[in-house]
Amino acid sequence: MKVTVNRKAHFNAAHRLYRPEWTDEKNLAVFGKCSNPNYHGHNYDLVVSVTGEVDPITGFVMDMKVLKNLIKTEIEDAFDHKNLNVEVPEFNETGLNPTSENIVVVIYNKLRPRIDAKHHLKVTLYETPRNFVSYSGA
């Protein structure tokens, strides 16, 4: 039988949505207030879902302590109270625009190698209570 376990997490981060090759006017037209040169922040909520067969010995799909620690070390420690554009290599070093869509893919890519390949992984990121994105691989 397949079961999905979910772990919620939270981090606060600042970012700016913009294309450096565009004028300030074009960035404002496309990204609105999110293109503020002084950045802005969000209180992100994260749900990491792992689906798989229940182990007949442990009764676990995945040990939730292990999942909790992965999220803390790979995501919370890396993103919490950071400026995503400036302090997070996945955005800073690549020029990747830190939209919610790109952030959720980065989070997935950081977690996927650390979770058994036999398990299905889905990551849902809430930028606000009403705006959220999900990613579960290509």
C-alpha cells in the first residue's frame, strides 16, 4: 500500500524579481512591486510530501525525523533569513530569477538526491496563504 507523508516547514527570505538586462520601467511593468531594487520579503511555508510503500518492519514510508533534518539542513539553514538573490548560490551564481516557481524547483533538486529514489517526492511552496506552487519532477 502506498502512503504519502508530509512535513511542513517555514522560512523567511527576501528577494527581487527582475531581469538585469531590462530597464527599471520594463521590470516594473512585468514584475510590479516585486521588482523593488531594495528587495522585499516573504514568510514562506513549505510542504514536502514523500509517497511510497509502508515498510512492513518499521511501519514508515520514511522516518519523519530524517525528513525533518533534511529539510532543516538543506532548505531552512540555506534559505532562512537570507536574500535569495545575493546569498543563495542557486540564484546568485546562476542569475536564476527567484520566483516561487524557480524556488520550488531548487528546493526539489536539493532534496531529491537525499530521498530514496523508490519514493515519489512533491514539494509545495506557499509564498502567501493564497499563492503557492508545487513541483514533483519534470
